[in-house]
Amino acid sequence: MRIRVRRTGGFAGIERQGEVDTAGRPDAAEWQSLARQVLAEGRPTPPAGVPDGFRYEITVDATTVHTADPHVTDPQRTLISRVLKEGA
């Protein structure tokens, strides 16, 4: 499973991206479970955010969902943080 995160917006407007491939990882099941939960909670189109807030595009294999501050759920925030940290 390939998980990609693209973060845009924020005060400085700097874009950040990361990607993780779960194939062969010892923690693949954990990543996949979290990714499925995030897909279920996401929106197919970008939601309205707040000024200077971040917007997120999360792609798992061929499915893309969107979220934005302040509407990011705990599972979404966890996945976003992990992908941007490990997949940068």
C-alpha cells in the first residue's frame, strides 16, 4: 500500500509532501488499518479551512481524500504526522 500526504497552506504557504510504501514493513498492518480509517473519515473534495490553516490531500493507492484544519481527526493527524516524518 502506498500512502502519500501533501500539505499546503499555513502562514508561510510552504508545501510539504511525503510518501510511505507499507510493502515489506513489519508494521504494515498498523499502517494499513490507520489508512483505511483515514479514508473512511476523509472527504472527496477539499473542505473549507481557516485562514493560515493547513490543507491535506491524503492518497492511499488510487484513492484520494481531503481534510483541513481545524477539522482534522486524531487518526488523520496521526497518519499525516507519520507519513511526513518517515516519508519525507
